[in-house]
Amino acid sequence: MAAAKPGTFTTVGTTAVPLIALVVLAFTWGRDLPGPMVVLVAVCLAAAVLAAVHHAEVVAHKVGEPFGSLVLAVAVTLIEVALIVTLMADGGPKASSLARDTVFAAVMITCNGIVGLTLLVGAWRNGVAAFNTDGTVAALSTVATLATLSLVLPTFTHGVQGPQFTTAQLAFAAIVSIGLYLLFVAMQTIRHREYFLPVTRDGEVLDEEAHAHPPTNRETLVSLVLLLASLVAVVGNSKGISPTIEDVIDKAGLPQSAVGVVIALLVLLPETLAAFRSARRDRVQISLNLAHGSAIASIGLTIPAIAVASIWLDGPLELGLGATHMVLLALTMVVSALTVVPGKATLLQGGVHLVVFASFVFLAISP
């Protein structure tokens, strides 16, 4: 993640925007919004995304990589999980597949949309996008395992009718999900941190943070608080304009699943922009840390949270994917493996991932 330059850690704009966005969120939460208010909320959402990326870069500059990418991915995911649980509690039986749809959309957006954009930008500016094979392969294998156990297996189990887990199966999935997530984080930040640092085209590890001028502890703390405020504003305002999005989708005759895709795209905007900025600086590994880290966190934290929430939530909990989505998931994992194993990628690999992502979006609109 690109680091902010010394002397630019805090500005009036990056401080005021999250607070203004939270005020707008407080006054619009749970209300029917007229057209002008929808525009205002959308503007606040976009501004909060930019502020979130700035403050995430400040925190990353202080703690170094891969901790900076981890902070942004975990913060967004925790708020997203809280939003999912809230919507499921309010939505009743019609929200039975909300967790599945949101998590799968997050995997497709991160592993195809963000990865494709990252590789395209990195290769376009530098000829070849270089990254650390050891860390990227480890992250991808974690994504594949979590996605298969949590989103594919429920379609084929026989304990309950439909694409659902039994209580015992859901508990097992929750335990292994959080366990594997914590194991990955420990490897990423402690045991094999060097696997997740940027590399040159010759494979030399770049630990830039050791030579950079970091922000003060006070600046870092302020940015961390404002980062969380920005992310709350992003997710909350996304929910605020979701009824408008639903109305537009209904009037256009599109399937309800398209709503989840749009909301996931909005929620993941901070990671997308941060990954884009890192790729422009030829730090593709940081972009991949964000993409794969967000996918791992989305599954590894959402499934345990939903398992606990299912104790008081009414109605079924559908986690299993349909045939079309399983094909897309399998294609994503195969293409991703072929992309990351060489440790370098060209414009072609970026284009392939973006085509898979475009296919996902198109099939969400026209199943």
C-alpha cells in the first residue's frame, strides 16, 4: 500500500470527510431518501472511500507491510459482517441467502476484479507485474479451501434439505474457518512476513518501511480512528442507498442477486482504490495482499459470525452455491493458480481475470 509522504499525514479534508459522512449517515439511517438526499449520500460515500484509503496508508506507513494491508482488510470485513447480520435480522426468510451471496460476491470481486485490475495496471506501467510466489500461493490456497468448505460443500451435504449445513456441520465450518484464518494471519505477520513483501523482477524482497519516515504515534492513532469512521460511513451509506438500488434493479427487471453484487462493490471500494494505487507504484504484492486478504477475511470471519448469529436468527441459512457459481469459482481458482505460480504476470493474465469478473457480473444481471 502506498505510504503517505511526511507532512501530509493529516489534512482538514481527510479529517472532516469521515465526520461529515457519519453525520449524514446518522440523519439518513432507516429513512426513505428523496432523490437529492440519495445524491448527497452517494457523494459522502465516495469521499469516505478516498478518506479511508488515505488513513489506511498512514497506518500502513507506521506499522509496515503486510500489517497495513491486514488492517484495511480486517476493518472492512468486520463492518461488513456486522451489516450482514443486521440485514439478515431485519430481512427474515427472504434474507436466507444474503451471507452466501455477499461472501461469494466478495471472492469474485477480490480474486478477479481487484487482482485483474492490479495485474493490468502493474504490467501496463512496468511491462511485467512481479510478486512473491511463496506468499501469493499460500494466500490463494487458503481462499480455495475456505471457499470450498463454506460455499460448495453445503450444496452436497444430506443432513438438511437444500443447500444448508446442519447445526453440527455449521459449527465445524465456523471453527475451521476462524482457525485457518488465524493461522494465515500468523504466517503472514510473524513466521513468514517476508513472503508478503514486494519484490523486484529479480525476486529481491523490498522492505521499504525500514527506511521510510513514519508518522508519529499520535498521527497513527488519529488515522486509525478516522479509518474506522470512514469505513463505517462507507458501509452504512451503502446500506442507505441500497433501497434506491433495489428499486432501480426491480424496475429494470434484474434478479435480486444483483443487489448483493452492487453493495459488495461499494463496500470493497476502499480496497480496490488502495490496490490500484499500490499497483501504479509497482508494488503488486501489496495489491495482492489486499485482494486475497480481503477474500480470506470475508469467509474466515463471516461464517463464524453467521454461525453464532444463527442461534437467534429465524429462517433457513443457505450457504451452498448453485451450479453456475460453482463453475465460476472453480474457473477462478484454476486461473488464479496459473497466474501466481510463475511469480510474474503480463497484461494477458490481468485481462483473463477481468473477463472472469465481467462474466460474474453479467450472469448476476442475466442468470
